[in-house]
Amino acid sequence: RTVYVNGEYLPEDQARVSVFDRGFLMADGVYEVVSVLGGKLIDFAGHMVRLRRSLSELAIAEPLTDDDYLAAHRELIARNDITDGLVYLQVTRGNPGDRDFAYPPEGTTPTVVMFTQSKPGLADAPAARTGWTVVSVPDLRWGRRDIKTVQLLYPSMAKMEAKARGADDAWMVEEGRVTEGTSNNAYIVRGNTIITRELSHDILHGITRAAVLRFAAEAQMQVEERAFTIDEAQQADEAFVTSASAFVMPVVRIDDAAVGSGTVGPVATRLREIYLEESLKLGV
Ligand code: PLP
């Protein structure tokens, strides 16, 4: 695989980042994941807006322009022959030359890394026909989940717990209400209404979430942005999650209860179709 590091395209075994990089020592960095379908980048502009917001919240200097990022994404897609897959992009505060809690003085160059993951048939994942099962776990993450940092240890632990309990993913719960999945936003459906937690510091502002809510409203569905409990979710007609890599993924079981009929429902199915169709049209 050819990867991108600080302006260079290198074979992955020749790419190097300093041991003093604050991304490595302190998880002091942010990331984005953009999906590629048929060679096109899905909702690239949305991901760039969120990247800039994450960087600005952490006062990390903006290393590249949107055009630079787009050119690098396209170059990696071409060099790695990606038809369907993902492009991962990470920006860390860089290498100040030593370890210190204080941010380094201005002038430390951020480290920019990008690589591709090939996922043939990404949009036709068999799981979309059977649905995911999820288990609930307490949300033990920090208080600024709206910033897309590389601090992913707790979501990894939650994913491992889900796997150990025979499920596909975990829904994290705080003060009795679902925040989100380990790497996706969570929704329930009641009748013609889609319910998903409102935006705040408590959840990541999903780029797929924004698109799906827009498409849902255009398709005359009602959208309610509010938190819900595991109990309410277990009694809902349907449930699903959204993310740049899973698109719209139905959820058919939560802990020990089937959701609705326990099979993939019509609303999640329709939203997945609309999302894939509409976002492909807007691919760049
Ligand atoms: N929530 C969390 C915690 C995530 O990590 C992600 C994606 O990685 C999402 C939600 C979904 O965001 P997006 O739709 O922008 O991929």
C-alpha cells in the first residue's frame, strides 16, 4: 500500500512518524474517514468542515487546504487502485521534540497521515440484510465527543465487550440514555418518526447523520432529535445506526430483546437505499 505522510507518498513500510509525536504520546490529534464508492468520495466537503472544526477546537494549526486534502485523497485512491473502500486521514499536533503536557509554541508542524483501506462491495454488506445486534455498555468516554479525536481506547474496549457478548456493536449509555454506538450514531423508529439524540458535546456530529436526517425529511418522515433509553429502543419498531463506513445499518437486537419483528425493517431499508443513491450522486 502507498500511504501519505507529510506531503510524501511512500510504501507503507517506509513511512515514519516520530516517537515524540503528540498523537502517539497523548492522543493529541483528530481524524476523518471518508468512504469511496465506485472511485468517488462520499460527502467529502462535509468531512472537511468537521475536520476544521475539530482542529480549531484543539488549536491545532491547519496544515493543508481542502484542495490539498482532495488531491491527496484522489492520489491515494489512484495509486492504490481503490474502487470501494475508505480513506483514513489523521492530523496530530506533531512533534515538539520532547514530551510536555503544555502545547508546544506556535510553529510546530502538524503531522498529516492518510491511507486507504480497500473494501470491495462496501455498499452491499451482507449485514445490511440481516442487521446488527448491539449490547448496551456505560459511556465512559471524555466530555468532548463532538471533537473527532484519535482517543479511541474506550470505544475499542466497548467493541471488544460487544464481541465477547456475541454482538456486532455496543450502544453507550449515559444517565440512562443512549449516546451513540462505538463508531456510529444511533436511531430508533416509531411509526413514521425517526428519533436520534440531539447534537451536543455528548456525541460526534456524524456527517452521515446530517445527510440521513435531510433525506428523511425530504421523504416526508418525521424527525425527532432527542435522547432515548435502551427500554424505549427495545420497544421501538426499528433501530439503526449511521456512519461513513456502515452507511445506514439496521439494528435488530438490543441486549436480550428483539427490536420490532427482530428482522430488518422497511424504514432502515429505505433510508439506506436513499442514502446510497443520493450520496453517490454527490460523490466527488
Ligand atoms: N459517532 C462516533 C463515536 C463515531 O466514531 C463515528 C464515526 O467514526 C460516528 C458517530 C459517525 O460519524 P460519520 O457519519 O461522520 O462517519
